[in-house]
Amino acid sequence: SATTGASSKESSNSTPRSLGLHRSDSKPKAELQAITAHWPGMSHPQKIGVLTFHRCINYGSYWQARCLVEGLRARGSDAVLLDHDSPGVNRAEWRCALHPLYALKTRRFLKAFERLPRSARFRLDAPEYLEHYDLVIVGSDEVWNLRHPWYGGRPLFYGGGLKAERIVSYAASFGNQDAADGLDGWWAGLLKGFASISVRDENSRQLVRSALDREPELVLDPCLQFPPEAEGDTQRRKPYVAVYGHSFPTWFREAVRRYAASRGCRLLSIGYRNDWTDEQLLTAGPERFARLMAGSVAFATNFFHGCVFALLNAKPFACVASPYRFNKVRDLADAVGAEAHLVAESMPPPRFQRLMDEPLDPAIHGRIAALRRRSAAYLDHVLA
């Protein structure tokens, strides 16, 4: 029978000595900062605001925001997350997050948010109170998704009301807003004010190309560009398969259960209720989430950042794409050459077993490395 993790606190002895960022080159941080801290014509580090969904009770949203702002700060800039706030968004977010099953997880997220470098808080619908910045970077995440359940249709994410010398995007996405539907001229007009545009998926690239007649750069999600460094969770001694997501189809659940049973592994659901797993750990904060993902033998997911964390930890994984997340998981898999990891009901069981057993194709790591260089070149350009 399934059990639910409900410890009142995360053990301090499970915290690794470091949960920072891998740097993509060998230069020590002090040397990088000495090289990049002062930009031509400026007597101080660039003041950069990052506009994204940084307060969602969602592991992927938290980590993409943290990785980008910490990656920029490692380059020597004075980067902070623009700390927008909205009572309406809060009510929508907390309607689920404050369910008794998720209350402890939510409190841990709220504490983690307070440790992030942030601007003074301002109302989402009153950006006139926002400070002036040398540069505002919009992204990553679904910041341009007009169908987002609570952030959709907010002009701020399209640059409306921002006070900055320049506005650019990094790894922005339209989410489940399909390229075939196009983009209304008013929203396209706002995007024309961006000095540079980069996106994280081909669907978003096609939308920008069609609406603006310009070619955006395709870049990596911040978690892959500036990977969080996490050791395996020391509280876990037996091998386990990490299950990340919810509302999985029955055939996928059965395939994952067969695989775990054949390998003597437990199924550990992290962050979300999945009664079909052996254990449900619903209380993990974002840092423990990273450790649990790093310590697993394989991943079963239907989330975009489930795929991302499998890739950055070089773990075998299987992803079943849900309609809401189809565009972004398909385009991520296409970009890095991991199409085989998107599974369908028709996949023969032996092939599913191999997918969860075998190391990632080395070509995937090569594609990620090439995209990392491309993404770094884009950041060099917009930060210059």
C-alpha cells in the first residue's frame, strides 16, 4: 500500500555541503566576476531584473528562476528577481497549495522564496512602482502563454510598464498556446519593443517568427544552462524510481510499476499525489526535490522539468506528454535528441524496460553541450 511522507522537518544531515551551480567553464567564480563585473562605459555592475514566475508552488518554476538569477550573478551582474505580487494570483495558487496534504511543502517553498535575491515587492498590476533597471530579462517559463490559468493576459510579461534601458527575453515560452493559432497584433506590438528575443521551444520560435518577422534564438532552460548541483538524498538507502507529475494514464502507471517490480525498486512520488506508487513524499521543499531527483535510478514523468532534471542528472527516463505540456516536452526532446524518451501506449514492454535501464544516448549530452554554448553566446550578446 502507498504511504505518504509527512515528516515535520527535513533532516539537517541530509543537506549537502553545497547546493550551488555548476559553472559551464573551468574559470573560478572570482576570476569570472573580475572579468565581467564592469561593462564598457559603466562604473558599476549591470542592474538586471529577471521577470518570471518565481513564486509558484512548483519545483520547475522555482528552479528555473533560481538558476537564471544565480547564473547571471555568477557572471558579475547585480541581478534580482522582480518580486511581483497579486492577491488574485495568490488566491488561485494557494487554493491547491494550502490543501492539508501540501501545507508543509508550501511552507518550505515560501521559506525558499525568501532566500532568493529579489527586488522590492510591487503589485503585478502596478508596475509604475517598479525601480528602473539597466536591463530586464523576461523569462524563462511560460511567461507569454496567454492561456496560463492565472498569469495569462498580463501585459507586464510582454514588456508593458517595465522601466529599463533595454528589455530582452531568455528562454521564454508560449506553453500550450499553439503556433498555428498565431498571436494577436496588440501582443505582437508589445514584443516588438524587445531588443533581443530568445525562446526555449520550437513552438514559441514559430510564433515569434510569424508574428514579428524576426528569428528568435533557441536557448536552453536555465536549469540546463546553469545546472543546480545536488547530491543524492542521504535518507534514501534503497533504489527508487522518481515519479514526478500527476494524472498519469493507466497504461503508463502499469508500465512503470512493471519496470520497478522487475528491478526491485520502490516507486517514490515526489511532490504530488499518486496513489499507485509505493510512497508519496508530499512535503519536500525545492532543495530536497533536487536531491531526490539526483538520487533516483530513473524518472517517470509527464512534466517538462521532470525531463529537464532527468537530462541534467543523466538519468534514464520515460515521459508521457499531457495535452497541456505537449508542445514544450516535444520540443525539448526534439532539441536535445531525446525523442525516444517520449512514450506511447503502443510501445512494447521490452522497449520500455530498456528505456528505463540504459544510460542516455551520448549524442544527447553532445546536443545539450552545443545548446549550452549557443545559450551562453546569446547571454554574452545581451549582457554586453
